[in-house]
Amino acid sequence: MIGFAGWMPGVGTVAGPSRGKVQCSASREDVVIVGAGVSGLAAAKLISEGRSDLSMTILEKSDDVGGRIRSDVVDGYILDRGFQVFIEGYPQQGELLDYEQLDLKPFLPGALVYCEGAHHLVSDPLRRIQDTPESLVSPVGTFMDKARVALLRTKIANLPLDSILQRDEYTTAEYLRREGFTSSMIDRFFTPFYQGIFLAPLEEQSSRMFEYVFRMFLSAPASLPSKGIGAVTQHVAGPLRDKIQLNTGVKSISMNESGGGTVETEDGQRIEAKVIVVAADPPAASALFGDRIESSKPRGCANLYFSSDQPPPISKPILFLNGEGRSAGVVGNTCFPSSVSANYAPVGKTLVSTTVIGDDVHRSDAELERLVKSHMSEWWGSDYVNQWTHLRTYKIPYSQPAQNVPFSASKGVEVGRGVFVCGDHRSTPTVNGAISSGIQVAKDTLKYLSD
């Protein structure tokens, strides 16, 4: 889910009781949810709203809710755990989230691509007509490439949304070639932009997900909640806080043939439940359910944050892409989140976010910091970059599931009778996909308990 499609890790600490160790306690609940990421929280919220009489416990191994959608506050800066943007057009987010309360701050459409020694604009002429002249003369692709983008825009905008994830499928690289785009356009724009979303080469990415995400970018802005991406999960967790146990890992789950089962926690609790929901990524879910959960190669990334006492060289709320490829440096994309929302940095300061994908993620923290600053010095000048202060590095080995060809966005959520699993790996690897999966599990849970 991490990646700037919106996955892809709340500010502060959630109020939710973290209970002390219980060696041999036994209790009964109607519903136990394992994992307080966005999918588990979505399921919990909708189950609670559908049946307020049900007892429920939400078990979260870490010290806060959010899973991969979390933010930290460090020296007054808001650091999202892995650079993510909130794509407002995703259809099922609106069923769960109050956009007004999130106070969304939009990015400008398009991006500034670094190539040939400068940043060049690629923009959406229908949403930013004033940017059209600059975008047309940029060396990112040919004039015909830009005409083909407009044609592709029209084509995908007219597709029924429900049909996109069932269309004929290719790798995204092959799809773009079939659409007539030149290598220059693919290498300089589509590759860095969509690798920032999918965290993998376009040869390892389904064209179905490309079209789906492309459609979402057409329908509404990409933005950041004014107080960090973690505000999304904090928002959903609000009315559920008295049901959440933090710092409570799950050791095992045993399923009953008649339905439901028993959850045993790492601190010795045994909880019998009519319904068990595991809201976790495939490695964690398969540790509990074995081969009932299919495995996939995870996609990871590293996100390095820096602070600056100086304003950004370009103050637009826009994404900056590496249009020269990995051989030119380790950074795939960068932005200044404090240019999108002033809350991301103290007054008079600037927050810098840089994202690294691929094999470079496995380098040491010290080497990554050195390589990132060296790369960014080519873009912004060494005088500016040398005064950056490193704030934190996040290495996220499982940022999102793979979406290789063939790709299906509709995977089963039932593991056993009264036992369900949800997460972005059951749908699309997006915030919307995680929420959609949680919504489906909530519906199935309420139906199961009513039968």
C-alpha cells in the first residue's frame, strides 16, 4: 500500500488500553480482529455500526494503530512512514472517511521531471490549462507522446470503472508500447512516476492496475491530510479506541469446525470468538494460517527525511521525479511535504522526503544517506543540500503486494467458517483496496452472525 498511490504506513499516540500480561486468562468475544491497520479498522467500524450489540476486541502488535498508514512527529516535523499520497478519487474511501475532517491539501497535477540538467514539467492540460505551453516544450517525450497522453486520458476516462480490472492484460511496459509511446516518454515519465506507485519495474506490473490508478488520478486530486497520512487511520480508530489492545501480538489461531475459534496472544490471553478477522499482510497472515494464504514477493522501499532551514528551491506543491534512471542516482522521487501542508514542518523550516526503491534499499542507513544527499546535490546544488539535517530513515520491506501479470483484484476473504482475512492483498494494493477488503469482511461477518 505504500507508494504514492496511497498506500504505501497516526500522529502522536492513540488512546487505547494496552492491558498488562495475563498468563492463563480466558474470555469470550463475538468478534476478534487481529491487526489495527486501515483494513482491520474499516472492518471493525462497519461491524460496530451494523451491530452495536456485539462485543469486540481489536489486537494490535505495535504501539499504535495504522499499520503501514502511520506518521511520527520528530522534532516538530510530521514524518509519514513511507511516502504516500491520498488519492481522493478512490470510490470506497468515501464510505469510511470524512474528507473535510482530514483537511486534505492537494498536490498540483503532474510532476517535475529531472533530465538534461533541469526539472521539466509534465502536467494535465485539462486540469492545469495554464501549464500547457511549458509542458508541451519539455524534453520529456515528443509532441506526439503528449498527444497520446491526451488520447489515453480520454480512453480510460470513458471506461466503466468496474470493467477496468477485468480488461485484457499486459505488462505495463508492453501496454505503453502498444499505445505508441516512445522510449523517451516511458523512461523519463511513466517509469519513475509509476515505479513510485508500484515499487517495481513496469515489466513486473499489470496493465490493469496501471489503467485503474491512471483513472483515479483523472477523477480527483492527489493530496495529503494536513496532519499527515496517519490521520487517516487515527480518524477511523477514534470511536473504536476502547476496543483496541495495543502491544498485543497474536501467537496462534485455532479454528472450530462449527465456526469461529480461539485466539492466543503472545502474553498468554486466550480469547474465544464467534468470528475471527485477521487484517494483516501476507507474511503475517500466512504465519497464522499457513498455505491458506497465498504468498507473493513483497515490494519494499526506503524513505529518508531531511530538514532544512531554507525554503525549497521550487516551492510548488508538486512531485519531483528522477527521469534519468537509477544509474544517475538512488532517488526515484522526492518532494517537500511542507510545501503541500505547512503542518509538516515547524514555522520557517522545510521538510524533504526522498524515496528509494529496488536493490539500493538494502544498503546501510549511513550509505543510503550519503548516496541520497549526493544525488540530490546534482538536482538542487551542494550548498543547499549540505545544510540538510537527516531526521529519520524508514525501511519498509513489505510496502505492498506484487501485481504481476496475471493480476486479480478480487481474492477470497473467507479462510474458514466464521474466520476471515482482509488487507490490500485481497483487493488492489491501495488504501482503497484495503478499505474495500475490510468492507467486504464486515458484510460477510454481519451476514454470518445473522444466519
